[in-house]
Amino acid sequence: MADPQRIVVRAPNWLGDAVMALPALAAVRRHAAGTLIVAAREGLSALFQEDTEAAPDEIVTIDPSREAAQLRAIGADAILLLPNSFRSAWLASRSGIPQRWGYRTAGRRWLLTQAVRRPRGHLHQVRYYLDLVRALGIDAAGDVPRIRARPATLERADTLLRESGIPAGAQIAGLAPGAAYGYAKRWPPTRVAQLVTQLSARGITAVLVGAASDRETARAIESSLPQGVRAVDLTGRTTLRGLVGVLARCAAFVSNDSGAMHVAAALGVPLTAIFGPTDERETAPMGPGPRDVILRDVFCRPCMLRECPIDHRCMKRITVDAVLDSVEKNLALGATGSLPRS
């Protein structure tokens, strides 16, 4: 691989994928002799503003309606495409960037100047991205995603948590009950409500996080809570940087297979990850902290379906006690996440 002076990396379009690409980006950062630019869609570009080993020199927020023009304006010598789509390669070609690298998927081989054969079989997404940069001649030692929230990010999160009625010094357990992929990935809201109740009895404040599309799930959880038990609902109320800050204040985190799960893992937050229809061999959380993956070995998983055509047994067979045991184990490891005293 040549040593271009300006390399742009087109980041993945999903939060979880962007987090899992961080070790590969860190390898490119170490290799790059010149300027490293990350181009990411709005909502994801903020991820690269936190402290990571990728540390780009520039961050460009991509507008899909004028992506080719934005890439052209960067003036890069090379572009590394982490999305697998034909569209990403087509736009890179239209941008006039002379060196275009990526996996030879979706019929786009002729658009790339270095087209890497896609690996076969079940491969974790972190390794999938690392294998791509290795094939380009970049030394990429195996590693896990790592994120450290910046002080300003933590300060904004602390303000939000205080305004939401969480007292200083409160121990916080975060919960991400939604999932963008589809209903089948969601642990039943009634189970989440039971978990919140058990956590409340132990003096732990439950905080629900997620996108605006998860508000219905959050409402279902809140309506299932017994009188006197409260969960702080932040679904749809945080930016990505806000989410990073809130998760960094958690002593434990419980999540379906979601982008928030991968952010928590990269932050090192003690994590309980609930898997149903998706394949943990490819998307299990990776990070520097303790992690539990809870799943049930039923005949139909991993089906990768958005909606369950039968009885959702992969999720319904995961009990509240199993999740609570994992959370308590993580807390016993000495997790100290809480809202600081002002």
C-alpha cells in the first residue's frame, strides 16, 4: 500500500458498526504518515470527537444528498470504505479520489483500486474491519474498541441527570430496552420493568436510554412498574455525545444487541448483553470492561429476523433472575459509576 498524505475513512452508517470499526481506524491512525480524516453521517460523527485511539485530524459530517461533492472537497489521496454497499464505492469513484480501498462486495470491484476479498464464515465485526486493513498492508494487531468520554461530555451528562431528578451520589444502572433492527431483538418490556423494580429495591437508580423510536418501548416499561417505582426515561433526549456521557456514569448497563451496547462496552462499563435472534459470534460486545452475554440455545436462533414468526422463545426464556444475577456480579466487581457530587 502506498503512503498517501491525506487518507479519508468512510465510517460505517450504524452506531454499533462504527464502534466495532475503532480498532481498525486506530491501526490506520498509527500507519498514516499524513492527515487522517473520518467521514461519517450526521449523528455518528460525534463519536469520533470523544477520546479514541483513532484520533482523526479532521471529521467531516456527511450529507447523503451531496456526499460525492463533500468527498471531492476533502482533497484526499485515498479513501478507505468501511461500508460494504455499491453506493459507497460509486460515490467515492465520482469524488475523484485516486486510491479507493475496500471489500469487493455488491458488484463494486471495478470501482475500487484495491479490492479485498471478503472473508467467509462467521467472523466478529471487529476482526472483519481489522482483516480489511491488514489486507491493505497495515499492521493491525488485534484489539478491542475503546472510548473515553471527554470532560465536557461528562459535564453535560451530569447536568441532564441532575435535571432528571437523580440525586448526587446515586448509583446508576443504565438500560437500553430498544433496538433499531426490529422488535425481535427486544427483551419483553414487562421483564425490563421487573428488573427496574428489583434494582430499585437495592437502591439503584434505573435510567432508560435510546433513540426517539424507543419511546413506545419506554412507555410500556413505565406502565408496567408498580406504584412508587420509577425509571428515569431519557429515550430520545440525548445526542450521541449525551449518550456517551450518561453511559460513562453507569455502574452497570443492560442492553439488547444495539449500538448503545457497543458504546457501553467500549467505555468499559460493566455490561449485561441480551441476545436473541442475532448472532453473538459476529456482534458480541467487545471492550476493556467486564461483559456478560446472556442467550438461550433454542433451535431457531440466530434467525436474524426483525419480527419473530413464532413465540419469541429466544428472548422470553431469558429470566429476570438471570439478568439480575449478571448485574449484581458486575456491581460486586467494584463498579463505581454514579452521579458525582457537585
